[in-house]
Amino acid sequence: MNAHDTFLARHSFIELTARERAQALLDPGTFRELLGPFDRLESPWLAMQNVVCQADDGVVIARGLLAGEPAVIAAIEPAFQGGSIGEVSGAKIAAALEMALGEFEAGRAIRPVVLFETGGVRLQEANLGLAAIAEIQAAIMALRSHVPVVGVIGGMVGCFGGMSLAAALCTELVMTRQARLGMNGPEVIEQEAGIEELDSGDRRLIWSMIGGEERVVVGLADALVEDDTDQVRAAVLAAFERGVPKRHRSEDVDGFIARLAQVNPDAIDPDTLRNLWGTS
């Protein structure tokens, strides 16, 4: 098969909805949704602000099998409010992770996966969303001592705000080239500091700074994959096969402080960061 045929044979992960992404990762015929649209667990706050609600509040929770092993997937829908996290959507993710923790405490193994696609906290529910994100982070921390917690950032929204910290806490983080990861999104930086600080329309610059390839090279993510569902699934399975590491990346506080000390904020660019922090 030549390069052209290989490209045509790919099945885009990015183009799938959150529900389709979860279905694509799970073994065929095993997808079962928890707290789905017919349960109508939606935000009680958006309608008060004249925002149309969504019956699943933009998060899909699925049980099923992953390579024959029980799994739970929390998938964020980027098409609803930019994947923003509010009280309900955040609670669904936290509850899914806490359910997985309960399975381990009962002696039953399960594989947890979080499909990130979010701009961070939902501004209409700011404090409630922040509290939910804190619960998500706490659940990841508790769960990852039992089993790898695997995160995936597909694109094109990326992963920003408090949820970028949740992603960083995952045992392993998988990114496509189109994905982006950062504390503040380019549009927010431009809005707050001006285009002289950062031109969010400069796509080449943005992806060279916070895109999937850059984040993997500098060690802030673990696996780089093409926009291909099979590659994403293979990377997720590989993370579970490696098991729980002796030390999680986020525990290396001294290492991060030492790396940051190498950076001159007045003279830094993506290539310089690669040279300083590059892992490949």
C-alpha cells in the first residue's frame, strides 16, 4: 500500500462526535451509554442565560470492553459550547472516574479513558465548573495508583484551562498533530494581551508552540498519532499494556523546576524549547 492509499484508508478520529469516538475505541458491540440524552441530565443554568441546553450537557459516558477488558470512557463533545465544563458535564466525568475507583476497591479491574476536547470551564457556570474540574483532578489522582488513566486530545478544539491540568495528571496522554494543549488558549491570550503578544490567527506559530507534535517532543504528552481512529485506539491500548509507572510525570516537581530554570522568557521560541527539553 502506497502513501496515498494509506491516507485514504484512514478513518478520521477528529471528525467523529464524542459519542462516535467512544464507540470507535470500544470493542464492537459493547458500547453502553450511562446517563445518556434520554436521562435529560442537563445544565440548570444555561437556560437562565438564554443558552440552549443539550440533553447530555456535552459529555458522553460509556461502558464497554477495550481489548476484551472492562472499560469506561468519558468523552467531551466539542460541538456543544466548545466542550466547556459546567456543573453537570464535570460531575459526569468525575462520577465516571469515581465509579472506576470503586470498581478497583471492590476487586474488579477497569480501564478508564478520558477524551479531552475542551476550552476549559464554562463561563456561564464558572465557580461550579471549577469545582467540578477539581473533583475530576482528584479522581484521576486517586485512580491512577491502581491503573493507568489514559487521556486523548484529538482536535480541533484542543484542551485548555483547568482541564489542561487534568490532562497533565493522566498517566499517559495521547495527542494527534492537530491537537493543542495549553493553560490559556491563543484566542484568550490575544484578547487579554493584544495581538502584539500573540496572533491567534498565525496557525503555523500556534501549532509549533502548543500542537501535538511539540507537546510530545518536549515531554508534556506521551504519544503522537495521526488523525486515525485505529492509531488512537492502538496508542490507548499500548498505554494500558505498559501499566502503572513507578513515578508519574506530574510527580517530578523538582525535574520541572530544573527544566524551567533553563528557560529565558525573554528569548524563547518552539525550536529553543525543543533543544532544551526535547525527548527526541
